[in-house]
Amino acid sequence: ASWPSGLLGGGRSRTRKERPEAPMMLRTRLRGQACALRQALRTVQRLGVPLNATLVTSAGEIPRGTSRRVSSSSPELDGGATEDESGSAYLRRDCGQPTSFSHPKLIDEGFLVPGISREEFESRRRKLRSLLKTDEVVLLLAAPEQFVAGVVPYPYRPDPDLHYLTGVQQKQIHCIITPTEYVMLLPTETPESIAWHGRTMHKAAATNYFGADDVFLVGTRAAADFVAATLNKASRVYATVAHAQSERLSLMFTEPIRRASSEGRLEHLSSLTHHLRWRKSPAEISLMKRAVEATIAGFQACIRRSTRPDGYNENELAATFEHTCRLRGAQRLSFPSVVGAAERACVVHYSRNDCDVQQGDLQLMDAGCEKDSYVSDVTRTWPVNGVLTTPQRDLYEIVYQAHQACLEAARPGTSLHDLHNISVTVMAEGLCALGIIQGSPHAAIQTVRLPCAGCCNSFEFLTPVPSTCSQGKYRQFYPHALGHWLGMDTHDCASISQRSPMEPGCVITIEPGLYIQPDAADVPEKYRGIGIRLEDDVLITTHTPSVLSKTIPVAPGEVEAFVRDIKPHL
């Protein structure tokens, strides 16, 4: 009642229930054999051997007309794969990242990475190819490794575009996609590189598992010739320009890239990939929900820790959040956590996280994690003693009303630009009502450029606001934009305009905030030093938006009850 294990040259047996996978796995093996034959033919042509001649390899003579396959163990094939490794043995060893063979509890059979199937990656590449003309090329360069100091590296984070199209998560692997071919360029392994950095992807894994049509080893003459020929004849080369300018990029890429740039043929890859990544598939949405679930657990742990009667340090919450997320499978934080209490909550990019917090303080925390390549970004503000003072509640209510108004308006056809305008109107009117801004509301329009809360990039908005606020007064208290796209990056798909009408499958953040600086002399003293931001991750659907982070309460009364009722940290 089991599928013959010899079909793939070894590997675990498959039950009858899993038989539908067998044809697909057979196809991946045949693809690998075809790649080996193409490599052998290219070797013959490079050596100038006539195609009707007898080819002599380490496996013996292969006369013209013989159907015997050339073994990939031939040194001319630049791979070093043994005959046994053309099956599944190469997947049972370490090939630089988890596979369904090496980590079956993490990755299901038929999937390249957690949650994303081989078929979905193939579909992504087909969509990319549909955007290319016949003589255009996509060059997917690996993100350059970043170093703390000297040779001490930061943990590696793969380029999101390369990972989105290939599933590759490891450094120094580049890819080229043409309208007809998908080629991987792998680093050459040496005993020294294996001793220092471990194993990397095997050529057989690149073809049989990751689905590459062809494979080259970086640093070989064959690879240099292929890259030069492909990029030099392309009418347009799409690449991540920042990676192309890296000093650590192999010389085999730099000259063709420089030539393409000088001839006006180099284009930003984001002009293609961001449109593909903007709308999330069901599998991507599921992964984003997992990242948010880990984030929710982190916030709950931090709120519990903040109830200590003897107070705490902001760094304790930052550490608690990261610890909790990593225990739930997160690979890293989405960004450095913002944990600012009291007047430090008025600093949008506060990252010191080094001050003590006392009872009666208001705690702002903006944090998120990255799990299986998708990120979360959530902000909550809560009273550490479970009770908002009257001034705190006054400002909290304004931010909450803006949050709810934007959430209600988050529908297909609405843009982030529209939502920002709504938030400005609600909060400017609230500030006028409290006397923080003097003047009566009258509709006006002004063009302003505002950065998002998590970045310094500016976005243009035409903001209908009360007349006094249209002169810029409200920006003193609400200096950033309402939100941003979310996905594989915290500020995902940055090339997509904030004016683009949202579509089902888009994921955004909604994060209005008010920050009354402690030295704001023209503001009633009771409001000075109060900072509040509320942020949720929101999936746009055909009807009512889905708030992925709704488990953490946001309404003022619910927040107070949640803090009071949560079991104190001992």
C-alpha cells in the first residue's frame, strides 16, 4: 500500500493517499536530467567538439546516437553531484536552508518554504514573464551581506523580490529570469567555505527542488559568459539597483550591469515586482496572520509584565516582546521596537528603550515580527495602572475615533490618501474642540508632504482640514501619514502610490497618532507630554475589512479592563 521509494532514487515511502504527488516529483527529476544534458551539450560546444563526434567522459565513451545520460559527476559540469544525488539524497543533506526533506515538520511536501507551494512560486514567475517583452531580462541579485564590524555579520535577510519569485532564503545566490528560462547562479563551495559558513544549495537541489531550468556556478567561465551574453543583448534589464551597486557584487555582474546602465537599459525591478506583491494570495494572508498571532502574544506578555507594582524598564518590554515572538517561530523583528512611556511616547521614532516606567505612566509600544518572510506592525498605548486620566482619555478618544473612522472607510476603491484625509479631519476637529488648536473648523485644502510613522519617506496628501489647521498647526501634533502597505517588508511595495485605489488582498496599517510635546507652551498644561498611537494590520476584502490584530483591544474602556484583568507578572 505504499508508493515505490525508488522513483526518486531513494527517500521515504509514500502512502497511497499521497500518490497524486508522484507525477510532480517525477517531473522534477526529469527536469534535473534535462539540465544535466544541457550542461553537457554546452561543455561540448565550449570545447569545440563536433556534435557528431564521440564524447569521452569520466563515465566512458558515449558514441553518437547513444541515449545514455551523461553523469553529472563529470568535472566539466561544475557541480560535483554524484549519480545518487540526482535523486533525493541531496535534499536529505544540508543545502543551505530548510526543505521538506530536511525539515518535514516545518515544510510540507510540495512546498518550497513554509506555507508557499512550489506551484505558487511557478505561478509568480509566469505572471512576471507575462510582463516582459521577448528580449527583456530580470536579474535577481542576492541582498548583500551586512556586517556589524569587520567580518562579523548581521543575521542574513534575503532580498524580498528574489525570495518572492524563487523561495531562496540564503546569501550569494542570484537568479536570471527571461521569457523562456529560469537560471540560478550558485556560489562555488570549497572546503574552507563549508568549514566557515556551512553548506549551500546543491546544483541538483536548484533544478529538482527549486525548479531552475539551468544552473551555473559563480566564478566559472561558463557563468560569466552566460551572464554577459544574456544581459548585453537584452533590450531592458530589470534589477534591484541598490544591490547592483554593491561593492561586494561579483565582477561577472558589474560590467554587464554598468553597460546596461550607461546605455539606458537598466530599470528598477520594483516597477514589476511591487505590482505582483501588492495583492496577497490566500497563502500569503495565512502567513501574515501567523506573524500577527506571534505579535499579539508578544503584546499580551508585555502588558502583563507592565502591571508590576514596582515598575519596570522600557528595555524589559522590548526584550519580552522579542523573546515571546521568537518562541513562536519568528525569525526576527520587523523593525527595532518602539517602547516609549510618559513623554517619550511623543517621539515617533523613539528607540532608546532605556528609561524606567512608573505607575500612572502611559505606555506606547510599536512593534512587530517577521515570521516565514512576512511581517506584522502593531501599536498600542495603555495606562500601566489600568486607568486613563481625564487628559489621557480626552486625547485617546480622538485617536480612537480617527482609527475607527478610517477602519470603516477601508474598502476597495478607497486609497491610503483618502484614509489619511479622514484621519486629519477627525483629529483636527477634536484638537479644536479641546482648545489645543484655536479656531473654528472650516473645510480647506492644502498640499502637504508627510512621512509615515515608521519611515522618513514623504508622501503627498491633499488634506481637507479646519482652516486654522490648514496653515500647518495640526501637523505639530500629527506629523506622519496614516499608514502604509504591509507584506514581506514593513513598508511594503513602496513604489505603489498612496493614491492607488485599494483592492481585495491588499494589507495596510491604520495608525493615527497624537503627540503633545512636553514643552508645547501654547497647549493647556494638562495635555503636555502625552503621546498616543493606535495601529492595526488590516486586510482589504470585498466587503468589511478584516482586522488581523483585533485580539488586542483598542477601545479605551476595553484597554483599561484588559490591563486590570490580565494576570500580573510575578
